[in-house]
Amino acid sequence: MEKYPHYPWNFKKVSQHNQLELSWLQQYPQADWCFAMLSVHRNLEVSWLLEFPEAPWNFINISRHRNLTTEWLFRFRKANWSLITLSNHPNLDIRWFDAFPDGAWSFERIYENENFTIQWIHRRPNFKWGFHFLSRHPRCDSRLIQKI
């Protein structure tokens, strides 16, 4: 793009480029970027969101992003996250619940998540755990239910 700055670039297509980096957006901040595509771009990092916080990011799609971490959730608490999708995210961490303690989490998905451990319940006893799903969990037995 630097080599041909006057070329009429289609930034919606450029938004899908495999090698896209934050520096491209910084170099052309007024361009017609496709934030729906950027929200699912494999190179997306929290720094992109911080650099363009007012952009129309699609947080429902970002809820699926492989790079998603606790930091993203805390920095963008007011965003429209999909808690159902987050409940099954491969990076799910108990700290995610701190970002949305009263959120509509999918306990069925949380209990199916590989990261879930029974210790989460012990660490957050006042959390609304949805025990009807927990009772079907393979690591749950009557002793655990009595402790809770």
C-alpha cells in the first residue's frame, strides 16, 4: 500500500489480508475498514481494540477469537460479549466470571469446557453455578454436592 498510496484500495478486502497488522490500520485510520472482518481476523490482538476503541467492533464474534484473554474482557466490560460463546471458549478462565459476575453464563457449556475444574466452585462459592447442570458432570459426586 505504501508503494501505491494513490491506488483506490478496497479496504474491506484489505481487512481480510492474511498479513494484516495493526500498523496498517494506524497508517490509514480514516480508511473504510471492515470491522466485522477485523473482529475475526486471526492477527487481532487487544492492542487493536485499544487503538480504535470507538470502532464498530463485533464483540459477539470476538467472543470466539482464539487470542481472547482475561485482559480483553476487563478492558471492554461494557462491550456486547456473548457469554454463551465465552462459556465454551478454549481459553476460559475462572477470572472471566469476575468481569461479568451477574452475566447470563451457560453453565452447561462451562461444565463441558475442558478448563473447568470442580475447584472453581470452591473458589467462587457465591457464584450462581447452575447446579442442575453440575449434577450431570462426570467429576461430580454426592460428596461434592454435600460440600457445596
